[in-house]
Amino acid sequence: MTDIRFSDLGLADPIQRALTNRNHVTPTPIQARAIPRLLTGSDMLGIAQTGTGKTGAFALPILHRLSQQPADNSHRGPRRPRALILAPTRELAMQIGDEFRAYGKQLKLYHTVIFGGVGQRPQVTALIRGVDIVIATPGRLLDLVAQGHLKLGSVEHLVLDEADRMLDMGFVRDIRKIVAELPKKRQSLLFSATMPGEIARLSSEILTDPVRVEVTPQSTPIERIQQSLYHVPASGKGALLAEVLSDPALAKVIVFMRTKHRANRIAEQLCKQGVDAEAIHGNKTQSARQRALKRFKAGDARVLVATDIAARGIDVDGITHVINFELPNEPESYVHRIGRTARAGASGVALSFCDPAERSYLRDIERLIKLRLTVIGDVPAAAANDGPGKAKPKAHANGRGKPNGRGKAKANGQGRPNANGAGKSRYKGKPANDGQPGPKRNRRPNNRNRNGKPLVSRRAAA
């Protein structure tokens, strides 16, 4: 925190009253550093991790400047947007919209949120009525521009939020198309948690002599988060999750997965175990995602099982724990996942489950955050005994388990017979399954068939 107060920043009185109503007295470090420079009209490159208050850092000065400068009404028709904020996900766009609504409650400024996955009619209706601020995801925004519903020629302020996430999602080309529609004379802001080469190039294209604000080392997790690690086989993670969630201290939990299918499966398993859980991912309809998030925010669902689409788009107060059921294959995603907890000055806990196949992901994460995760030694017995090599053999028709050796197995569990009836094996003298010698078999004589009768050659029979 800082010694500066919001009342020292020169923001308009209606904004000051909105801050007071929300009990916001002292700005966060990025707000204290960014707001005075943005009020002067400077471009800005902000390097800030999630949960640092950067939405307020750009929303407050934009609202102030729009309230102090009357709109240009020389064109015919409804008012056109003068500020455009681009976000990578629907959840983040809606979150930013909520912040603009709260901060600008006492201003005569109008905003709308535009994103895909829902019908466009309400969004078009809002544009027809006229708005001052548009918060949007790139894809739907370009659709409405192409259809002629949205004109960007009056935009004075551009914000690219979570620019590195937009790069990961393949939006850079769309961003360049959008920027080409904007006036060259404007204030531009770019915020990112990391600064890969592509983002550095993009910032050089859209920013003019920007002020650089970096409030924390690049991609460093918030220090208030206690980070721990379980080494557990993939087959034991379900049992471990159930054991961990048996602790009532885990009151509001996000469980992160890599795939949508497994997110659904884990949420269903938790519900069967009596844990109220919801799943949220890209295959869910927007209404289903909003319903799940609403239940989680209200405390009706204790656990939210999510893919990385939610890593930066969820801003829920009071998340006590984040659990990485599966480690992300991109180390930056780990930072954004655990950033869902320890927000607004609170502390939080991040637990990670690491299968042996995920060790490379773990090394990348620890290299990025420059920290070794604390290993928790006591893995619940149910999870420890469910690892590789501990699975029960699959029963066959005769009740015998299928050998797990390399040789092919027949229905009776024995090797494929040779011409002389002996079991075929590429590893002579070695047991085929669990290290124990197989059952002894009585070999029949070479001149007898399997029923014990003498063999008669076809030539002799002829």
C-alpha cells in the first residue's frame, strides 16, 4: 500500500464519492503510480500481475477525463464510444464493466459490454442508444464493426488489458485490425503480466512514448499466497482432492484443470461425494457460465472447477484456496491461476498436484517464479495406494487377471501356444507378469494331440 490517498489524486468529485461509497481510501501501488500520469494524457505500458488493482488504474482516469471533456456531437446519430477497452475473455470483460459501473455511478456516462457466445441484439440495441465506453472481446467487436453497428472513429482512449493472454488466444491479428480503425490521435494503454517479444512489438506499434509502470517483478506470484505441492500419481488425484476438501477450512475453492472434459468429470464426481461444485469452461454457454459463477460467488457452490479460460477472468472475493489438479503446460498460467486467491489484501493458499509426467511443467513453473514449491510429505493413503502399478488386474471370463507383461495373453491367462504346446515368450526364463513363477503345466508328448490320442499324418491316412 501507499501513503497517497485517492483524495490526493485530483479525481472528479462524483468519482471521489463513488470511491468513498466503496470504502476505497488508499490506492494500490499501480493505481498511485499510474493515475497521475494517465490524467495528463500519457500513453502507458503497465506490467502488473492479476489482483494488483490495475482495472481501477485505468478506469478512474478514463472516467475523469471523459467527464471533463464533452463529447463531440458534430456527427449525426447517437453518441459514439470515446473509450474502448479490449479484454481476452467474456468473464474479464464483464468484470471490467462492473468496475466502470461502480466507479462511474454518479457520472452521466454510458457503457456497454460486448462479447460473443450470446445473441448480439441487446448489444446492438445499446450501441443504437449511444454509449461513451465499450468494453469488448476482439472477435465480437470486429463482427459488429463489419456489420456497421459500431463506429470507432471517435475513440480517444484505448486499453488493451491482459495483452499476453490475448496473444496466447490468437487475438493479436484481430487487435491490429481494430487499431487500424481507430484515430491516430488517441491515448493508448497496454497492460500485461508478462512481456514476450510479440507483446513488446505490439506495444511499439500502438504506444507513443509510453510511461512504463512495473509494480512487481515480471510474473512473480503474490507473496501472500502460501504455495504447496503434492507429488501424487494421476490415478490418485481424485482421492487426494476428496481428502483435501474434507477440511472445512477450504471454504471457497477453485480447482483448475487443463481440459474441459476432465473439468466436467471432476465436478460430477465431487457432487456425487456431497461437495457442491460447478464447472466452467469454454464449451459452456454464456448463460451456463454466468449461472455457475453466480452460484459460486453467492457461496451456494463451494467449489468451482475451471479451465484456464477462468484464470484471469474471475474476480471473486473470499477465495480461500486454489488447487491445481493438473499443472498448466504454460508456466505463466500458474501465476494467473493462483492469483484468484489473496486478493484485496487477503491471504490465500495454492495447492498443486504433480504427477510424474508433469515434472517438466513443475520445473518450468519454479524457474519462472524463482521459488521451489513446498512439498507436502503426507499423501492420503487412498491416493498413495492408487498409483501406477497398484491398479487391480482386470478380470477376464475365467476370473484370472490379464498379465501385465509384454507377451500377448489368451483368455486363460497363458501365453500363446507353440506347435509343441509350450507357451511362447520373447523373454525365456523370465516370469511374464508380477515376478512370481507361473503355474506349472504338464506338457503333452509330441506324438499325441491335446486329447492324448496318437497323431496320424495326413499322408499316412491317405
